[in-house]
Amino acid sequence: MTLEQFKQDLKRILSLVSASQRFLEEGKVVELGALETRVADLCKNAQNLDPQERQEAAPFLAALQSDLNLLEEGMRTEHASLQRQLKGLNNSNQAVNAYTQAARNR
């Protein structure tokens, strides 16, 4: 693999990360399987670059890492929000059940 091919692969991966971030912000389901596979392949390919090309590729990988960290942060925030919503639903269900039980016992 050449450095140019590496950069093209990286560009496609960055596009996937950007789309994933956009989906997350829109409240859509984010499928990470393809992204995970492509990142793993890119890292393997980076190891096969010659030392000079690896050095040139390092800043690009750092940028990818930064974008992935932002995506992870967004996913953690969304996860926490969903957990709070589910807890609220659970509390509401408990209240409804208690009121229903009280009405039956009258």
C-alpha cells in the first residue's frame, strides 16, 4: 500500500465517522461494525508502510483518533441520556402500577 492509498482509505473512514456523528446527533441508530473493520484494516495497512511513510501518516492517524474520541464522547452522552429516560419511564411505570393497585384495593 502506498501513502496515497492510505490517505484515500483514511478519507473514506473519516467520512464514515462524520456520518456516524451526524446520525447520533439526529437520534438515529449508529452501526459501528463497518467502521470498526475499516479502522482495524487501516491500522494494519499503516504498519505495512515504509518507515518514512509511517512517519508521514502519523498525523493523519492522530486526526482519526481525535474524531473517534469525539464520536465516543457523543455516544457516551447519548447513552447516559437514554439511561435517564429509561429510569424515568421505570419510575412512571411504578407509579402507574401503584395507583392501579390502590384503585383495585378500594
